[in-house]
Amino acid sequence: MRAIVVGRHGGPEVLEPVEREDPVPGPGEVLIDLAASGVNYIDVYFRTGAYKQAPPFAPGMEGAGTVAAVGEGVTGVAPGDRVAWQGVLGSYAQRAVVPADRTVPVPDGLSLEDAAASLLQGMTAHYLTHSTYAVGPGDTVLVHAAAGGMGLLLTQIAKLRGARVIGTVSTPEKERLAREAGADEVVGYDGFAAEVRRLTGGEGVAAVYDGVGAATFDGSLESLRPRGTLALYGAASGQVPPFDPQRLNAAGSLFLTRPTLAHYTLTRDELLERAAAVYGWIARGELRLHIGGRYELADARRAHEDLEGRRTTGKLLLLP
């Protein structure tokens, strides 16, 4: 089978297409023929070594496809089932082995491409808006990178929960996409904290959903109302350097969290609940997906270059 392998940590150039032996599922595992693999910023973190994984390895933490075989002891999943998963390395390939209990069923009527495009980011948006800071009617929240794959989903889900959404973007085209997703106000990154204060009558927002990191961190803190929450769920611009926690006190007893999806899907019940919510919204037309780029598996390097170069909108997929 064809796969992408990271032989050493580094830039997009380390993503190398190779031929590998087909994997074999062990006890409790399933073998999946991939239809699509999601491209996410977490893949960049693994590729560069920001997240620890010893090379060589096949990157990719999200995919969808058809079960080809099951290992010993697997129940509830059978060959021919359409499934999706996230949180297990190896989706940049034509075939992947995944623990059966980390897969979720793909409902009839939902394409495997859409299933792969929505699971990781959709469940991340779900936990951020339902658990990390439970958005409610009357809340105003700030969503950074509002035209990206995460930003578009966060905006829509926050609106479903009755919030007013302010989004940050970098281009007029991205502003259009953010507004189509439901953003009430859209601002640029330069001086965004002052704009947020102006748009909220000086009060600040209840929560900031920040996947940008170093470049926006200070402004995100400055945008919060007293007892507001900064959910720092990513670091597309780089990791936030150490800082004095006293800043949280001085700015209004703020809450800062660095969450990750793995800790919000600790049990299978929680995994299935979040996945079902996301897929249900899509099925009912309440959550719209924007797939901004489809790449052949061999073009994984270009996908990463486009993602890191901020040349993309919405979700990126690799098609094996």
C-alpha cells in the first residue's frame, strides 16, 4: 500500500510517499480501507516534533473508510462497516489499523469524505462549546481564524447555542466565509482586542476560542470580561511562552485552559455521544462543512505547505 512517512522531524519536505506492507489487525483492532484522511494542525505538531513521536511514523490522526478485516475479539464492528476515527496515528495511508473501540459508525446518508472532514474538528468544537466553556444564549464569544476548518465549525455551533460571535480573519474572502457561517462581527488581527472591547461596550467576551497561540495570546486575554475563559486549543503561530499567572488575577480572575480532544473523549460513551451530535447536525443541515482542498495522498507535502502558509479555508482532505 501507499503511505506517507515522516523519517525525521522537520518541515513539509519530510513527508515522503513510500510503499509499505499492508498492516494486519491484532486483537481488538480493525483494518480500514481509507476513503479520506483529514489534515489537521496536530499533524504539523507531530511532523515538527512539537508533539513527541519517534520517527519513522505515518502521520495523520483522522480518517474514514470501510472495514476490511477485524482482529481477534472484536465485536460490534464487522467487515463492510463504514467507520471513522480520530486520535490514532497512521491515517496518511491507503490502509490503517485502528483499535475497534476508537472507531465510530458513519450514518447512512453521510459520505465518507464528510465523515473524515468533520470528526476531529467537529468533536473539538463540540467539547469547546459544550464542556470547556458551555456557551449559552446572550454570551458573546471570540473565535480566532474564523474561516479555518475549526473556526467555521466553532462559529456555527456557538450560534446554535444562542451566542453572538465575533470572528478574526486575515482576508476579505475569509471574512465572507466567516459571515456565511454566522459570525455577527468580523475583525482583522491588528488591534483585535480593542475592537472586541468596542463591540462589547467595553465589557469583553465570555470566552475566547484560540487555536492560533503565540501571536494572539495577549490580545485574547485582553478581550475577556471578568471571569472569562481563554480556551487555548492550538498553536498555529507557535507555542505560548511561559507567563506569570498573576496576569489572570489582574485581568479579572480569568480562566485559562489548554484542552485537547483526548481528554474529552476518555470513555467510549463520551466519544460516541460527541460524534453522534456532530454527525446529527450535519444530517439535519444545521452544520455545514466547507472542504477547502482535496489532495492526492502523494501531495501531503503541498497540503501542509498550504495549511501553514495560511492559503487555505475550511477543511483539507487527503484522498488515497
